[in-house]
Amino acid sequence: MNKRSTGEKIFAVFNTIFLLMLCVIFFLPVWHVAMGSISDPLKVAATSGLYFKPLGKITLGGYKLIMQNSTILNAYGNTIIYVVAATLLGLVLNILAAYVMSTKGLMFGKPFALFVIFTMIFNGGLVPTFMVVNKLGMMDTRWALIIPGALSAYNIIIMRTSFAEIPKEMLEAARIDGASEIKILTRIILPVSKSIIAVIVLFYAVQHWNSWFNAALYLQKSRNLYPLQLTLREIVLQSTENAIVADADGQDVMIYRPLIKYATIMISIIPMMILYPFVQKYFVTGVMIGSVKG
Amino acid sequence: MDSKKAKNTLKKPFFLRLKLDIKNHWQMYLLALPVVLYFAIFNYAPMFGIAMAFEKYQIKKGIFGSQLVGLANFKRFFLSPFFWRLLKNTLLISFYGLLFSFPLPIIFALCLNEVRNKRFKKTVQTISYLPYFISVVVVVSILFDFGKANGLITNIASFFGWEGGAVISSSKWFRSLYIGSNLWQHLGYNSIIFISALAAVDPTLYEAARIDGANRWKQTLHVTLPGIASTIIVLLILRLGQIMGVGYEKIILMYGPSTYETADVISSYVYRVGILDADYSYSTAVNLFNSLVNMVVLFTANFISRKVNETSIW
């Protein structure tokens, strides 16, 4: 490698410092919440600013409290159900749509592609969509959080792009041998598309894990169906931790109340934090395919 | 022979061709069916509901039975005291958002590009994606924690002479908090495309520039930036196409009556009058206006993007 000039060396030092500072900024808010969740509750209530380390004696009282709380546990379970069901449904439909779109020579190929892409440009809007879901009788049922948001045209296009790169000869050979389309899809296309499937699963799963709005919209009377994000909103943003923990009793509640919001935030992001370093490779691939096409 | 065959197919009437196509590809039609049904129900059926925008919709009478009122709902919106405020807030949030969240990911990508230690580079990149995986609810929750009366941001603001109390409930701070937290959440994500564009710049160009005696800064100016210029221009135009499309999800988590003055945008207003006040016709009209403006801007942007794209590849 060529030698660096003094100016370049100075730049390299500042650049490293700048990037390290950015990393701290990206990480610090999460760290603050994590430290808050295990701090001495009395000190949390009395201290302002950032928590760089746990205040006072480390305690798991906040976590213990929410682990005993049926509302939060129930919401956690609901979220898992919604994420698994909606991701599965979305994935299956996504694969079908992408396969049809990547197949050449169909008379309805182009109209079908337009039909899918148009959903990205224009929609009926909030109220008409709400009314359709209402008419289907999905209000205040789990289906409202599984079906309406399950399929996204954007993800279909990403997968289509990937399917289109599979050599056509392989598929034609199978067709001549008399293989059915579903067989070609499941035996030839899917086995060589593992990484794009991982990308799409990741996109859908993150979307559903983090979504709250459809729940607020469609679950107006059934709190027992709330996903975690909506319960979190109630606890932290609408300050209803009193109502949430009302079913737990005793002194613990009073003492650990300042920790509840931090601990709840933590349990909602821990799965993502554990997962994302391993899946970010797929994530970057997906974003790149999407931005080239989108 | 092929062209003759094609001509023959073309001559056949549409329905005959369709019949043949269905016969030959019935399995494909079958595979497409669930997807068509899905979009028909959840994306196309609601479009009929847009008729409500031109009616005085009553639940009892339904979409077909309600009284038509022409453009009255639109008129009501244009004459409403909120119209200009909503338009102004929507455009300002978009504009300031663009001003900060467009150039910074490029700068971040350029800085990363200068790092020679591969492992350090990868680590910084991975950490920069972390906020993207956090939900809006959590981001706003942390924002409330930092913006409360004795929270971090309020304390910093007070240090510099701010006397208005909790910044989270101040209309003067709304835009900064909204855009700042967006930046925090999406900086790493938005830089991905630029990082990959940078990786695609031809290394021999750098070699040539070095031989000509260009230092790193000169190389950045004359090789790197021109190398990613087309990516930057296309993405900028596409971003401009979304200028009227400020989403409601984060706004309605963040705002309150004390911040409506600067926080309320068209989409959050649609939510409030449509879902909370159940004023269906009016809300649908406001939304339709917003969607149409969006579509016009988007198509214009796409059109320009195509032009620029073509002229830039020479």
C-alpha cells in the first residue's frame, strides 16, 4: 500500500474518533434503558439525565414484576402468535406472487405485475381500509392483525428479482419432463432460494414484531388480544402502568414502578438485539436488491 | 417461422387467446389466484370506499345509498382553518427531514469508506443498523424519557438557556425531536445503498488518480463523488417524490394538543377526524386529496429521474 501523508494520517484519526462517537450515539439510548431497568428504583425516580451504569444496587425487581404480570405476558404471547402467523402467511403468498411474476411468456404476466405494483402507489386510505376489515368481521379478532398487513408488494418485487436470476433451462427441462408448476416451485426454485427466503422472512418478522398501529385500529374493545407494542405504548406513553400492574399486589408494585417502563422496553427489544447481528447480512442483501429495483 | 406464428396468435380474438392461455397455464392462474384475491380484498376493495369522499356518508344507508354532495367535503377542507397549518407542517417536516437525513448517510458512507481496518468498518456498520430494528413505539418511548421535565434533552436545552420545561410537550421542539430521532433510527439503514455504490467505484480510477498525484481528498472529490453521483441524484429525486407523504404512525405517538401547532400533519389529521371522530366522508376526502397530490409529485419525480438517469449514463 502507498504511504499516507501527514494530512491523511490526521484525517484517519479524526475519522476514527467521529465514527466511534457515532457508534456511542447509536448505542447509548439502548444502554440507558438497559441500565435504568436494573437500577435502584428510588434512585431512578430521583436522578435525571443518562444512566451510564446501574444506579445503586443492581436489582431484577422490575423484570420480576413484569414477569408476574399477566397483561404483559399475555401481550408477549400474542405478539409471538401474530409474528409467526402473519410471517408464514405473507411468505407463502409472497412466494406464489414472485414465482408468477418471474415466469416469462404468460398472457396475464404484465397485468398481474401492474396489479401488484399499483398497490404501492395508491391505496384506498385509512378509513375505507378500516371499513373493509370491519365488514369482513375481523374487528377485535386475531385475524385483523394476521391477514390485512401480511403481504407487501415491495417484498414481492425483491423476491421476483431473485427468482428471475435462476437459469431458465432448469425450469424448462423440468416442464418438459412433465413436472407440475407447484413441483417446480417447491423442488427446484425454493431449494436454491434459501437466502432470499431468509431476507423476506426477516423483513416480515421485524415488521410484525414492531407494528402497533393496526392493533390500535382493529382491537378497540379487546385488550386481551393486544400485542406487546400496544401494551408498551399504554405503559410508557399513556402512563397507565398503574392500571397495568393493578392486578399484581403488595409493596413490590409501589417500589419497582419506576423500573416497569424500562424493563418492558427491554423485553420487547431483546429478541431483536440478539437476532440482528446474525441476520444483518441477509438484511443488507435485501435492502440492496430493493433499492436497485425500487 | 416464429414471426408467422406470432402473427397468427395476434390475429386470434382476445377471448380465444385467453382461453388458450388459461388452458396452457392453468396451474399458473391457480397459483396467482390467492394473491389476486388478497390484493383485491385488502387493497382494491377499499378504493371503492373512496366514493365516500363525494358523499354525505351514513352507515345505515351504506356507500350506495348515501347522499351525493359533490366536492363539498373537499371545499370544507380547503376552507378549514387547519388547511394551511396542515400543509405547512407536512411540507416543513418533509423539507427539514430531507435537509438532514439525505446528506448525512452519504457523509457517513464516505467516512466509512476511508476506514482501512476491515473489522472496525464492519463493526461500525453493524452498530449503525441497530436502531433500525427498534420499534417506533420504543423510539418514541425513549424520546419521552429524554424529553421529560428532567430528561437528558431538556437538561441540555436548559443548559443553553431554554426555559420552556419538558421539550417533548413543546411545539417549538417537535420538528427537531421528530427529525432527530428519525435520523438516529435510519442513518445506518439509509447509508447501505451508498456504501454499496462506493464499493462499485472502479479501483483502477483511484490508481490512475494516485499516479497523477492526487491525494485522498482530491480522489474523493474527483473519483468517489462522481462515481456515486448518479445514485445520489436518483435517490434525491425519489425522496423529493415523497415530500407530501409524512406518515402518521410516529406523529400520533409523539404529538399532543400542546404540540398540534407544529406536529399535526395531513395524515395524522386524517386519522383523528376519520377514526377518532368517525367523520368518514370528510376524512376520506382529505386523504384522497393527499394521495392525489402524492401521486402527481411521485410521477413527476419518476419522470425526471428517468430523464436524468438516461442522460447521466453516457
